[in-house]
Amino acid sequence: MATSLAGKTAIVTGAGSGINLEFARLLLRKQCNVVFADLALRPEAQELVDLHSSPSGSSARAVFQVTDVREWPQLERMFETAGKEFGGADIVCPGAGVYEPPFSSFWHPPSSPASKDSPDSSRYASLDINLTHPIRTTQLAIAHFLSHRAPSPASGPTPVNHVIHISSIAGQVTPLLAPLYNATKHGLSGFVRTLAPLDNSSHGIRVTAVAPGVIDTPLWRENPEKLRLVDESKDEWVTAEEVAEVMGSLVDGREEVEVVSSSAGRSDAREGTRKVKVEGGLILEVSKSRVRKVEQFNDEGPKGAAGNTVSRIDVVNDEIHAMLRSGHWGK
């Protein structure tokens, strides 16, 4: 049975748009305060923050904290804001991310015209945003939870705090077009599993993740380079709301969630459902109207489930091979 999120507080990076915005919306609807941590808010996010900006006995509050997730002092300020405004945070979602943008892409090396990664910086912005920021935020979250924790009750379970990450089906598959993105999502999924023991202990810190498929968000819709991968006559979109609902099920205190119990993409498979325990290290793949537990070993992978496919990917792969054959790449 789920417990109430009312009166709790969440920090959500990247809450200005997409999946993170819908997760923040869901939390506010369940009376959970939210710190929106992002560089800026899209109009729909600003409207939501404005709607929840004033104290109300019947509504959770939202505050916006300008945050560049590549800058560690700004990550620290998110927690300071949560403490000042709400007395601390119970849930942290380091959800901000980018999908192999030209400004920080393996196929646009530092010093190439599209790249903003300086050859002298010794870093890729994509890695800073997609992997280093979630890792550092988790460190800060653990320290925050431990320092703000009330004494454990004399009887009953230790209260649980949550860190929920956004991995991807790219944490299992390896499309050529997005090497940096793939690396970060593989790394993030491994990171989540590594911290599983924090849940089954006196610490009461549960680190989980969702692994969405192809999501109908501005990151795709407003990016022609990404949108051309999708053939809408064949491919299906997963909505940000669908992902947010699954994220909510991982932080609302319920003991189990329902997932599919058989393989996707097999003509002879009948998909039933089963219950899995909500615990640290759990990663749930979210495709179209379908949730699947991603196993650590011998996992079947995303396969061809609706919401997991981009049918025009071979066109981009051919362009990459042609670029490498040109003799000019990387110079």
C-alpha cells in the first residue's frame, strides 16, 4: 500500500520541461512540495510554479532555483533552498539530461564547429550533465538525508528517503549515433545498482531508476536531428506522464509494483503481469503502456516493444560511416 506524499519535499533537476516537469506536477498533485532546479522554466513549468508559489493549507508549494547542474556549488544550493523553504528534502531526482547534443557529442569532437567542449577543458559537458551531476547530487542527497533524519521510531521500519534517477533503454542497447549518451546511461544504471544496499540497512535510503523508451518531450519534438529518427507510421511515443506515474510508484512508499512477466517482441509470447518488490537498485523500463523490470543479469533487453523503437536509425548510422570515410573527421 502506498503512503501519502503529502507534506514531503522533493528536489527535481531539469524540472523546467519534459519528464521531470511531469514528475514535479505529479508530486505537487499529491501535496508534495517541489524545488524546481533548472536553468530556466518553459512556459508550462512557469505556470505550474506560479500556481503553487503561495502558501496554502490545501496545496503544496513550488519554488524555482536557477541551477546549472554542471556546477557543484549550484547543486549544493538546491539543498540549501529545500532546507530554507521546507525544512529539508525527502525525495531527490537528479533528472536533468541531454541526448548527445551537437555541442557535446562524440561525433562532434572538441574544436569542431558544432562542439562547445573545449580541447583545453578536459571534459565533456554531456558527461557532466548526464553522469557526474547525478552522482554528485546523490552524494549530497545521502549527506542531507542523514543530517536531517529524525530519530527512528521505537517500533516499525526506518523511514525511507528516496533518490530516483532517470536512466534509459540506452543503458542496455548501444546505438552508434549516441556513444556519450549510451555510456552515461550504462554508467548510471550500474551506479543505481551499486547503492542498493543502502535500502536494506538502518540507513533507509532507497536509490532506484526508471529506464524510459522514446519519450514525447521537447527534447525530441524540438530537435530536428533527433526527430528524423522517428517514423511515426511505425514508431510509438511514450508520454512523459506515463514515465512520471512509474516514478511516483517508486517513491510513494508502496511495497510492490506490477510489471510485465514475459518477453516483448516474440510472436508466441503472452505477456502476463507479476509483482516485484520496490527496493534499492530497482530499475523499471517504461515503454508504451508497459513497465518491465530490468534484471541485472541475463536480461532480455528492450527488444521491439512499442515505444522503444526508432525506425530510421540506419539512415543516421550510414551518415556516420560516410563521415568517417571522408577523411576529415576529427581534424
